[in-house]
Amino acid sequence: MPTIAPVSDLRNYGTILEKVSAGSPVYLTRNGHGVYSIRNMEDEENFQKAEAMIRLMCELNAGIRSAEKEGWVSDDELRNHFQNRRNSKK
């Protein structure tokens, strides 16, 4: 469950940081509106992994849409493409 506290509570930041735990961020407000959040590092790492997964899924979907529109590449064409790239780097 998140904790909501005014930004002015940061004067005693130790008490605010004690309230932060995995799955329970602290949201800081100014004039009743959210302006900052303090999260546990475990939550931050999970958030970054989720963002990366969403970006990957978007790229995969774009590739599928492109292939459906412009046509799929055969296995042989794909293999030849990468073999030519590898040979050109030698």
C-alpha cells in the first residue's frame, strides 16, 4: 500500500525513508498534487524490466505488421543475409 506524504515531510527524511518498502512506495505531494515518488530499488528494477519488455513487444509487433504488409523473409534469405554480414566483417 503506498504512503502519501507532503514534500515538507522531507525535512525529516529518515522517517519518510522508513516507510518505503518493496511494493509500498511513498508519494510526495505539493499543494495536494503528486510530484515525486520514492521506491524501493527492487521495485525500480522491476519497473525498468517491465519498460524494456514493453519496448521489445512493440518492436516485435512492428516487425510482424511489416512482414504481413511487405511479405515474410524465407529461412534461406535470412541465413544468407547473416552469413554475408559475417563474411564482410572478416
